[in-house]
Amino acid sequence: MRSPPGARSGSASDVTSQPPLTSPVAVHLSGWGWRHGSRRAWALRDLDLRIEPGERVLLLGASGSGKSTLARGMAGVLGGDEGESAGSLRLDGALPTAARGRAGLVLQDPDSQVVLARVGDEVAFGCENLGVPRDEIWGRVREALELVGLDVPLTHSTSALSGGQKQRLALAAIVAMRPGLIILDEPTANLDPDGVSQVRDAVARVVSATGATLVVVEHRVAAWVPLADRVIVLAEGRVVADGAPDAVLEGRGDELAAAGVWVPGHRPAWPPRAARAPGDVLISARDLAVQRRPGQVVAEVTGLEVRAGAATAITGPNGAGKSTLGLTLAGLIPPARGTVTASPELAAGERGHPHEWASRALLTRLGMVFQDPEHQLLAGTVRAELEVGPRALGISDSEIAARVDELLHRLRLDRLADANPYTLSGGEKRRLTVAAALATRPRVLVLDEPTFGQDARTWAELVALLARVRDEGSAVVAITHDLDVATALDAERIVLGVTP
């Protein structure tokens, strides 16, 4: 659908003064459960739950507790050959798959949800699929964009938006369809603090204006508690707590925190401080400019040194070029200008700069964990995924088994060893990709958002593992919005996108 030429969103004169209210949805589960096709165990089992129309629910639980599965079940996107269900899940008495347009789902990764090139077309897309009359669609588009606070032209490129703007765009696309149930599955997982506030405030405006029922799956509990009137906690596929936020988070805070739930005021354990001073420089960058596309430099760094036995944290707002810098340091893309140089110790006979090395040469020298875990999943099972790198290096079967078993245990993936990696939760996928990088024991490990999707317990265990890698003499580079990671690892901070 073509956007009106030169049209803008966000002007009060362009939209109706009161966004139309929707009819809030009631959610009713009776003995409901779901088992992924590649699993023996059920992700959720025997759930009896009722969410009243207009309720605002914060859905919590440890990583792998079934939160995302429940969110997708309510949104009607589970089915087919993906697995099997038991019991009953209904939206206003109808199957979610039959209640077309009554539920809208916003996911963690905004890039995975954007389909079209222009903002107006993206928001209009869902309405078109629902058969909304053409002359009504653009009014809905403008209403939705104003409601989420995204003030850009309708012809604005979606690829030019920041991460927080893309999440608000995804929310606007849902709002324009006027669902009675809005489901958010960790919508701020990859956002900087400003982006978190913008998305949360946009959601608050939406539910206040529309009256829609809201379900938010989040680990960033403190940001969302003021918006919730009910907290539901899952553990091992079942409801273990349900009630008003204060009653659940304060009354059972110690118990929930011990089980891995992020509870405000309960900080997870941090590893001991680095016992030794940083060692020799393994990677150095000079007068470096980085880019994904030719001629589009996204960040510049005058000088940077990555040292053995030390951690470096690359921080800054969404869109500052952090991920591109990480890929450049890891030898996966060439610099736009300047140099990235490996020390003789790290190069170990390799010639030239890291981006000129063969992939096999990078395996034990420079490991990279991408921001999106699915971008690096290769195998059919979790165990096989961890074996990919060591097998490429020709390591013996007995050594591979020892490495894989240790990583499965340390990162709480033992029970998932035979599972398809794509059926894991977001937090489990992240731990898997970290483990896969560690399996080849690289001297420099670059991780893009290493702790996203983690519960309090797995966060502490993952940070402790990175601290151990550091203390054993390797270099850790963490690209992160989670400043606690930088502090816990005693990391030197490189801040991008901030004017002195």
C-alpha cells in the first residue's frame, strides 16, 4: 500500500482526538499445556488460569519456565508441526487461531518484526491483512503512531529507525489492528535505558487509551511493575505465584529471587574482582572507523586495546555502532578506515589483519557471539551445536565430549542436550551460543549482549563463567546495555555515540 505523499505522523490535527476503544479480551486456560515437537518434556502442563478483560499482567519466571510459550499460545502462533497441546486455551471463548486480529504479539527483536521499507506501510500492513476498508486504514495508522509517540513521516525508512523506535513501530502496527489483547515478549531486551523508557511509556499510553488486556513477559521487572495490576510467576511449566505486584514481589521476594526471578532490590551474586592486572595486548585498533555498508561509517575509535586477562565493555545508545565495532574486532568485517591488528602471540603465524584470516584460523583466536542467537545456530540438537567448532578443529571425540559436557552443565543446558536449538527460549539460546563460542577456547571472546534474556540465576552464572575465562588469561569483550555486567567484570569501558 502506498503512503500518502509527504504525510507525517504525530500531528494532533491529523488524528482523531480520542483513539477508538477496543473490546478487551478475556483469556481462559483450563488444564492447558504445550510440548515442543522435539521434546519429551512438556514446556507447560495443566495450567488453570483466567485473565480478566482489561487486566495488566506481568508474567515472570526463570529462563525456560514457559513464559514465551504461553505468550505465543495466547497469540495463536503455536500449532502445526511445532508440537502438541493439551487442555483448553480460549480468548473470549474462541480458539486463539480462530480469533483473528483479537491478539497482537510484540517480540524481543524489533528487526525480526519489520516487514516493509516505509513506516506507514509497515503499520498499515496488518490492517490490510484483516480486510480493513482502505479509506479507514490511514486514520488508524496515524492514530497508532501518535499513540506510541513515533513522530516521523509515513514515508520514513524503517531501516533508519533506532531499536527503540522499531519497537514502538512494532507496537503501532499491533495497535492499528485494534486487538483486545496485547502481548509483549521481552520487548526491551535489546534496548538502551532511554529505549526501555520510551517503549514502556508508549505501552502505558496504549493500554490507557484502548482498554486492551495486557500481558508483558519481562526480566526488567522494575520498569514494568508500575504498569501492572497483577503478577503471575511460572516455574517448571506451572503457576507458582499469582497476585497483586506488592503481594508477590515483596511477600515472596526472597523465595522468587532464589529461584532466578528478577525481583527489585535483590541483586544477583557478582564474581570476585580480577585477581591479576591485565596482561599483554592481544588486539589493538588505531584510527578505526567501522561500517556495515560501504560509505556508511557508524562509529569511530581513535585507539582501543584488548588485553589478555581483562574485560572490555562497549556501551552506548542503540544505533551507536557497538555491534559493528564488535564484528570488526572479531575479524568478521574489514575496517572502513584504520587498522585492527593482532599481536604476534594471538596471530600465531597467521599473516595480515584478522579480517584476512580464514575462518578456521579465527576459531581458536577470535570467538564471536552475535546479538541474535539464531544467526549462528547450525545443528539439529544442542549437543551437536556445541560440537561444531571443536569438530572443525579436528579435536578428538573424547576431548569434545569432555568440553561439551562441562559447558552443558555450567550453563544449565543439560536437560536440553537433545533438543532442537530453535525450540529453546531466548535466554537458553543465548547461553547456547555463548557455550558454542567457548567450546573452541578462543583467546579473545567478543559477545554482543551476552546477558539478554537471562534470569537472575543464569545471569550470575554466565557472568561468573566470563570472569573465569578472563581470569584464565583470555580477553572478554562485552557489547552491552547492561552496565552491571561491565561493573561485575571490572571491565574497561568504551562508550560510543556520546558527545563529550
